[in-house]
Amino acid sequence: MPRELPPLNAIRAFESAARNQSMTLAARELGVSAGAVSQQVRQLEDYFETRLFLRETRKISLTSAGQACLPAMTEGLDRIEEAVRRLTQAQKPGRVTVSIETSFAECWLIPRLTKFSQVYPEIVVEMIGRPIDPETMAYKTNIAIAYGPRRYQGLVVERIMDEAIFPVCSPDFATQHRLKQPTDLRGIPLLHDDTMSSNAWFPNWQNWLTAQGVHDMDTAGGHRFTIAGMALESARQGQGIVLGRGALVARDLTSGALTAPFGSKGAPSFDYFIVGLQAALELPQVALFRDWLLDEGSNQSTVVRLAS
């Protein structure tokens, strides 16, 4: 028996209008007139025999019925979009979709991507700069590159490389402030990478200093950044010293843009992982990309050790 569903265009119009809280903005998004959006929404209301919006002068708001059905409709449209994208990708077997932290992509993966393309020119890498979501991996990405503890149940997790956390700054900054040991950081501008500050395991100045035996230093002040790349750029500009991740600062240490005044020994260690569903990891192009990542990761560990 066929499913009885309302017209897809009516659902799209309602979802866009509800998300934008405007018929006009929904019309711009969908490339139709505001009148067409309003008509499609009324068609959906007729289908459900209930009002979905309260219409006021230059303003709309969801009714309780509209609020109840919006999340499921948004999720449904997302899944349709992903299904279409995956079907398109199935016709282009040389595509790998990777969920990856933006700073790690910019500082580590993208500089190496030329080498990968030289070996596998037929494979296109699509990077999505967002945190891994185990609930949506089945239809949003092939694999993810994750950082931190191994904590993903139901997914295959493979270690790419270990990681060290240690202070880095510009060479001029280190010379100006005569940085030789952690206690020299008293009164020095500290920069804060708050990329994953919501995670208790993510290192910060307080726990790094404690690990070095320094217990009475105020670390509250200093500029804060929610993207690691911003914090590193501030350090390159001589604006302070930041806790750098080895994978993100290796190129800067090699080029001399940054220096590690205390070395990288004794820093807290974390790992980078490949995370994915077994079925995705068995796709030929994903398997090749995975093997290449593991090789690059083993080389990266050597670079970080030499930089310490």
C-alpha cells in the first residue's frame, strides 16, 4: 500500500519558513516568490487540517502543532539530501568524505593533500569541517578524523598518531621574555586555545603547568580563541605563547615561524584516530585514503620528536 505523504514542496516551504522565521527569507532560499511559499504552507496546513503558523503583520511564529512536526521534517529533508548526495557519489567511486576539525585540516592534512593527489589523482577528498557525530556517520561522511580519547562505540577506531601538547611562541617573543623554563611564564601573555574546552580531558594552561610542577601561577588572563588556527596565528604574530598541538605546529617549528622554548617532553599526550563504519572503511577509495593517512601519521611522529 503506498504511503500517504504531503507534497515535498510543501514540506520544504514549511521547513524553510520555520527555520528562517520568515516567508520572505524562505522564498529567497528556495528561489520562489513569497506568495508561492505561503501557498505551499497553506497546502500543508490543509493536509493536516491544522494551523502550523500564527500570522501577524510582518511576523510569523509556529503554533504548537508546527513546533511538534518541525524537527522530524528537518531531519527527513536532511536525510533525503544526504541520500541524493550518496547516490551521486556512488556514481563517482573516487570520492572520500571526511569529517575533520578545521584547524587540523588547515595545518596538517591540506599541506599533505598534494602528495595524495599525485599518487591517487582519481580520488577526490571532500572535507567537512565539523566535529564527528557517531549518530550521523552512516549517511553524512565516510570517515572522520577525531582527536582525544578513544571513545566511539559501534565504530571502527584506528590510531593515526600520538600527540604532544607543549608551549610555542615566536622566536622573537621567546628571546624578548627570556623563556628558559616554565616558571619564566609568570606575567607573560598566555594565549588560550579553547577549541575543545567543553571536554574535561582537553589540556589547558593550568593542568599543563601543574604537570610541570608549577602550582601557584595565575592563568586566567590572555586572549582566547575557539579555533586552534587563530591561537597559533596570534602566537606567530608575537602576541603571546600558546599550548600547541604537535601535529598543528610541526611545520611552523620546521620553518622557524614558531619555537618550543621548553621542548615537547613531559607534555600531556593524546591521539588522533580514524573513525568510521566498517562498511565505509572497506570502500576501495576509503581504504586507500586510510592507508595513506596511517603512513603520514607515522612520519608525523618523527617530525614532532625532532622538533622538541
